[in-house]
Amino acid sequence: MEKKVLGGREKVRVAVAQMAAVFLDKARTVDKACQAILEAGRQGAELITFPEAFVPGYPAVYTGGWESDPKEWSPYMLALQDNALVVGDRETQLLAEACRQARVYAVIGCNELDDRVGSRTLFNSLFFFGRDGELLGRHRKLMPTYTERTYWGWGDASDLFVLDTDIGRIGGLICGENLMVLVKAAMMHRGEEFHIAVWPGAWSGHGHSHIMEPETDPHKGSCLIYPLIRSYAIEAQCFVLSASGLLRDGDIPERWQSLKKSPHMNYSWAVGGSAVVNPYGRFIADPTLGEETILYADCHASQIKLSKALFDVLGHYARWDVAQLLVRTHPWEPVVSEEEAEEWERERAEELTWEEVKQVAEKYNMDPEALESALDDLGV
């Protein structure tokens, strides 16, 4: 069997759309995304990504809570639900059609309304579209950060995947997930060749008047995004497409102008800062601040291959005989059938570690290796 890098291509052209949402307007934001997808296709890109929660905008720029004015809070929350994407809705189909026309893979950050009957929970999601217009996968952010928990539910074990495509293996994580060590390891060991990292902006550490203040110098500033994406690229030996959000006064429709005066509103740090990094941790599309643009970069398969010539991080250098990672593969559900519960129990039995085998063997005065052999014979 031939093992191919980037689907056998010598290089793949990629794009990062640093664009502002039309805040809380799903239809107009999706139209901007479709135009960007078509433009990227005309420029020869085969993969494009958009920032975190691009459709219809990153809601946690408004940090209302129990003390909020209901006249301010209630319309905001209703509009967020009404303008979130739902799998299979008209806007999702428009995005899919744009990908089909452009022959481009696209990763779209969005607010997603749960498709479970009776639920109105929102998720911070990435939608992965194929060049044929199919929705190939959906990743929901596993752990919303700080005030984000006001808006979003949690993703689950079904949300970690890497797509094997004709241009390479594509995976992605959302904002703070790129700090989650075990989750990062789980993604890396799925053999990513393109890692999508999305963010709501670029912030300068803990600021003086606000926790979130805008980054002004991506090369000498204190924003954590840049060391994170460079480190991820080096450790995973992949290309990282980093898309950061942008929001300016003019991107907020008239209906929401009053929110700008709220003490709960701060979007000064939504200044972009998108970039593309190669497997050596070098920028091949430099961070760009403060403007709408589409960044392009050519990703060469040889750079992945050569990086592994020194440290084959996912091969012999992994030393999985020393340390292994256990990852769930199915979600928790509120209602399951008896057959599903039994199947999950069987899967759990298959996940017995050597330490667990030894504990059981010790309890019943058995030889651990004999017990393990017996379990193997039983298919457990």
C-alpha cells in the first residue's frame, strides 16, 4: 500500500478568511462566507477556514449575567438562537453549494443550534464541508472558556476526528482547546496534515483596564495564540491554519448599536491576527491585524516528510510502549436502548488497561498474564 502525504500532492494551496461577521445576522454573514469561498477557489486554494463562531458572530463579546438589564439581554439571546446554524438548514446548504461550485474544502466556525428534539442549546462548532458540497463532519467545542459558558453547551467524545481527504488529513480545534494537552495529543495521533485553529481575535495577555485588550504586535506582543500555533505545528509536524476573528464598529447593525454602550460589551480585541504556519513552526502567511483579508499559502508535502526525518513524532519517537492515551469514541446520550447500553459496556471491557488486569488478577489470586490471555481468547 502506498502511503501518501497531502493525498499524494506535491503542494496544496490553502486560504484563511479573516473576515468580520455581520453581527447577529446569519443570512448576510453566510453570504460573505460564500463569496470568500468562491474567491478562494478562483485563486487556486483547495482549503479555506473561517474564524471561531463566524456565523453569526462571537457572542461572548457581550458578557451579560444575572445583573443584566432584561431589555438588553433578552433580545440578544433570542437573536443568537434565531441566527445560529442548524445542520441541514438553508444557510448550511448555501455554504455547501459554494464549496461545490468552488471545488474547495471549507471549515466554518459557527454558533450551532442543537438538532436534538426539544433542545435549544447552542454549541460553538466547526462545520467541515467537502469540495463536493457534503457536510463531512461537525466538531463542537469541548469546554467553553470562562464567560462563554453563558452561551454554549459542551461537546463530547464524538467530536474528535480527522478527515482523510484527497488533499490530506484535516482536523481542527477551537480556541482554548489548543491548550488541552490530552485533546491535542488525541488529534495529533490521528495524523493531522492540516490543523485548523480558530479564535475570536488576538488579545494581549491580561490587560490594564480589561482582561481582554487588543494585541498590536504579533511578533513582539504577549498574545498566546502565536506560540501555541507554532508549537502545535512543530509537535504535530503539520501545517496550522489559524483564523482569528475581526469585529469593528461598522460590523454591528443598527439594531445592536445600543449594545456598544453596555458595560458588558468589549470587542476591542477582535482585531484578527490570522496566520499559516509550516511544520517547522515558521510563518508562511504572516499574522495580519486589523483588516479584512484572505491569506494564502502553499503547503509543500516535502516539509512534512523532512520534519519527520529528524523526529518522527507519531512514529518511533512516540514511544507508546511508555505512555498511551485512552480516548472515548462515542457520546453520552440522555436516553439509550438496552442494546446500546450493552454495546457500550462491551466497548468499556475492551478498554481494560494492564494495570486493571493486574488488579483483578491480584484480587482473585491469578497470574496476570494468564488472565490477559484468557480475556484475549474471549475477545474482551
